[in-house]
Amino acid sequence: MPAAAALALGFWGIRRQDSLWSDEAVTYEVAHRSTSDIARLLAEADVVHGLHYFLMHAVFALWEGGTVALRLPSVLAVAATAAGVGLLGRRLAGPRAGLFAGLVLALLPSLQRYAQEGRSYALVCALMTWGTWLLLDALDAGSRKRRAARGERRSWLGARQFGRRFRWAGYGAVMLVACLVHAFAVLGLVAHGVTAALSRTGLRPWATTASVVSASLAPLALVSATQSGQVSWIAAPALSDLVDQAVVSAVGVACALLLLSGRTGGGTTAAGGVPALALPLLLLPAGLLLALSPLRPLYVDRYVLYGSIGLALLTGAALDRALRHVLTRLRARVPLRGPRLPVLVVAVASALVTLAVLPASRELRTPASRSDDVTAVAEAVREMGAPGDGLVFLPARRAWVLATPDGYAELDDVALADSPAASGTLFGAELAPAVIRERLTAQRRVVAVRDVFGEPRDSTGRRDAKEAVLRARFEECGTRRVTRAQITVYARPGHC
């Protein structure tokens, strides 16, 4: 049921009126390059997203399905996450807790959002979920081995010993792939270390596995360190970020305290139950990024989206316990027996929760739910420009044009030297400032596309050259703001 709910929510409004925000536009354009061009790009930028770009290249090679194909892997990944969370909850706290946990995961607005985005964050959630399942398998195998016979020594080739090593190898493989899909999945690996330590059975094998995973990631880490300028746009966490994380953490801790107070949902697995597994996943990844912010701001909520796995598990188990308490009280007062009363209570609760999240769910399926919309920007440029007009980007970040080139086809991009694919870059290579100045001066009308906020200025002098010519040779005819872009038309004096 959780997977079915996640699929239904994922496909509901998946096109989002064919709007794309700029990060999705990057995925779309890069995925349509050849594999050699993608590899060439990764040597210069976005190596942390490389595996995802190759995956999306394969998707589009199989089916050129536009925005649906772009978002389909994320929809399926969230469905796999919901299914896995449901099974984790069932394993640790019982069938009903598992059902609740999976449904909570599917209904979370953050998961609904990234189920419909052509980026890697939903895939990381799925890999983290099933990596967590394999971690429990490995920890349980160690726990059973200790309980079986402490005096019995088994050789390396013994079936039980081999089975345990095989489980750890499987866990390490899945976690390595998760970290290759997005580097900050390594913080989930750290959270698993806390769970392994609390289990008292798996800290040493976890440390060995984590060391192998970390060593395997070293080449990626070295290359990504040379591209660290790509995250220079990340600012210190805003107050709203801190409040949101504090609220989510408080809910998780409250659920954990409720479970620990009666040992309901505590489980008997080596992992020590829902709190020992879920709290580290919820608190550590986001907490570590926030703690590092004074030194180097890196916190973005989607980078640690998989913390929602912990929140869903804690909430599902706490709801199960609360429901047991409610049912005990109601059975003493309501003349309903057997399964009818639990079904009635669950149905009423589900309806209330669905109604509560419905406004947010509907808003997430509109173009306005994202910070920008490259489709809307392209449409505005088409309306404001005329064939033969010059076109400049300030700064030289062409995310607006990547997935919607037709909107700019009749304009002359005066600063562009080589396209993104030809130059092996994300946004293309620009001409020297002097050449830009000369070409821009020769234009009669110019359409300028600016970022309203959130992007650093060009550091090469090209933006200054563009701005100087526009101020000196042109007059402003009109400006329109479209989401995070500002589009201005300039013309020679008296020709607006």
C-alpha cells in the first residue's frame, strides 16, 4: 500500500504544466549529450552528479518522454523508498507501524516534491532505505551468531560466517552507489555507524565496511574538491532553515521518547529498534551540515532529504502506539469488536491526514512551487524579443536556455563562443570581453536575461563589459520579472 500511494502521488500532476526549474533543465540538457561529452563535462563540473547524468542518458535513450521521462526515475525511487520504509517499520515495530511509516513517507510534502524532480535526491533516498535494510540484516546476523553458541568457533568458510560477510558486502555496495549518486549520502553512512554502535554487535564490521566505501570514494572526493566553487552560492542557513529543522527534530525526538517510554516499537533486532535506527538518520546528516556552516556553508535541505526516512519510521511507530492506546480506551466504551474498530479509527485518521496535506500537495504540482521556471522564462523572452535581436545573459549562466532552446532560436546570443556540449561546460563558453563589447555595440535591440538573486557575479569581466555597453549605447524599453529571472529589452535611443 505505501508504494502504491507513493506511485499515485508521484504520477498525479507529474508534468507540472511542462514547467522545469533550472536544476532540472541542467539534468535534461546534460542527459541528452553523448556519453563522451558527459564524461568531458564531469572533468570540469558536476562530478558529484555524474552517475545520475549517465542514468538519465540511458532513460532518454530508451524513451524520449520529455518531462515525464525526466521525472519517472524519481517517482519510482520514492515508491521504492515508501515500500522499504514500510518493511523496515514492520520489521522493527510490527505490521501496522510499518504501514503507517510507509504512508507517512509517501505523504510528506518534501518527498512529494522530489518525487517529481529530475534530480538525484529521490534515488539517494531509495538507496539509503534499502542500504538500511541490509544494515539490519547484517546486524541481526551478528546478533544471532552471538546468541547461538559463544564457544563455537567457525572458520572463514563456514556458512554462517560467510553469510554475515556477504550481508556486509551487500550493504557496502549499496551505500557506495548511494554516495556516488550524491556525495552527501556519506553522512547517512555516519548515521548508520551510530546504529551499529548502539547494537553492540556490529561496530567493528561497520567500521571496516565504511572504510572500504570511503576509500572507494576517494577519487571522486579529490575531483569534486577541485570543483568546490560550484557550491559557493550556498549561504549560511537562514532562520527559517533552523526553525524547520528544529521542528522536525523535535517531532522525531518526541516520537522516540514515546516509544522508549513503553518499549513499544523498541523491537528485538540487533539495531535496537526504531529509535536507535531512525533518530541518527533524522538528526545526524542535517545536524552535521548545520554545525559546519560557520566554517563552510553547505546545508541545503534536499542534500539530506533521506533524513525523512527516520522521521517516517519514528512517526509510524508512534502512531501505532497511540492507536493501541486509543483502541484500548474506545473498546471499553464503543460496542464495536473485532477488526471493525481499528479499521474505523485508521480510516478516520487517514482521511484527516489526507485533508491536512492536500493543500500543500496541490501547490507542489503547480509551476509556482519551484524557485524558477525556465519554460516561463523562455515564453517571456519569445514574447518580448523579435527575430534578429541580440541576447545576453547576466551572469553568463544559461540554465534558462538549456531545456528550452526553441524560445531563443531567433535571437543572436552575442557573447556565446561555444555551446555547452561543444565546450564541455554546463552553460557554454563566452567570448573575450573586448569581442563581446564589439558585437553588442553592433546590435539595434538587445534582450538581457538577468538572475534576480542567488547567483554570484561573473568574475571574468564579461558581465562588466555587457553592462557598460548597455548603459552607454542603449536605453531600457521594458522589464518583466518571471520567477527568478528579470528580462529587460534595450534599444538604441529613440527606437523602443
